[in-house]
Amino acid sequence: MKRALALTAEEVQQNERENAAIARGLKQQDPELLDQLIETYQHRLMRYLMFLTNRRETAEDLFQEVWIRVLRRGSQYNGKARFDTWIFTIARNLVIDLSRKRTMASLDEMCEGGHDERPIEFAQDGPSPLEQFQGRENAAELAAVMLTLEPSYREVLTLRFHEEMSLEEIAAVTHAPLSTVKSRLYRGLASLKPKLMTLRTQGLDEKQRAGEQVGART
């Protein structure tokens, strides 16, 4: 189970001990530790890369490169930050490097700040549109909708709701000011809401038609 957005003092201390142990293991180039880290983070890392690149083959190539970087530069990790924040930063930098080489224009705003970054305020009385769809049987449809968003919005939504990072941690991964992270989160949710509403309506219509067909046969 993934961590809650708000950690207790005991959980924070436990995370610090785990991060320190990872830092020691990486400095020693412990092969068993690397295997454990790959097993622990492979699905999350691959999902993040898929959402950034929208290409499975590219994501798989970058996935391998991330772990090569971890092996080569493990001594640079000091354990003061969460390990997943560090590894996602490596992954993001590799995506940006690749985008520059391949002139993937859709990713330019990831490293240049995008369009209007002024924060937008939305009422937060209930669950977000993304949270309303999490845990349901439409994960594939949700992923497809996420891929239609601008890359900078998609990235922040992935880190916030899939990886459950704080806004400060997202700012560290993306090298963006906190105000920019907030703006991308709010704008991403605003863009996502009508798409998910359409998806929900389509699902209800399909269920209604299926019920009518069953009723007609009985």
C-alpha cells in the first residue's frame, strides 16, 4: 500500500532510516540492494516514463538507462531526500535529454515552464476528478484520458495522485517553483474533469444499452 499524503512522525523516521540504508548500499554497490530496488520501483517507474513519453518502446529503453545511472551514480544519493524522488528526477532528466535530441516539441514545456503559470484556485470540497476514478474498473480508460493532457499537466497529476508525492516533492523532481507545480496541478485537473465526465457518461450509456438488450431477450 502506498503511503498517505500526510505522514506521522514515526513514518517519517522510518523513511529516513530506509533512505539512509539505501544510500549506504548504493555507495557499496550492493547488487542485492539494486535487485530489491528494481523489484520495488519497476512498475511505478515504468508508469511514470510511459506517461511522460507516451511510447512503450521509448519508456522501456529509458527504464534500463535509469538503472544504469543508479548503478553508476549511486554514491551521489545521500539519503536526505526520498529515494523515489531521486530516481524520478533521474528519469525525468533522461526524458528531457531525449526530447532535445529528438526535438519532441510536446515536451519542451517540461524544461521551459510552459504557458501561463499563474495559479488557479478551485474548490476542494470533495475528491478530485482523478481520485473519483481511481480504484475502479476503468484504469485503462483513465490512462488513455491522461495521455491526452499536456505533458507538464500529466506529469504533475501522475506524481501527485499515483505516486502520492507532496507538492514540495514534485517541485524538487520537476525543478519548478511551487507556484508552477500548483498551477499545473489545478490546470491539469481542470482539463481532466470534462474528459472524465464524458467517459463516465459513455460508461452509463453502455450499461443502459446492455440492460435493455438483456431485458429484450427475457
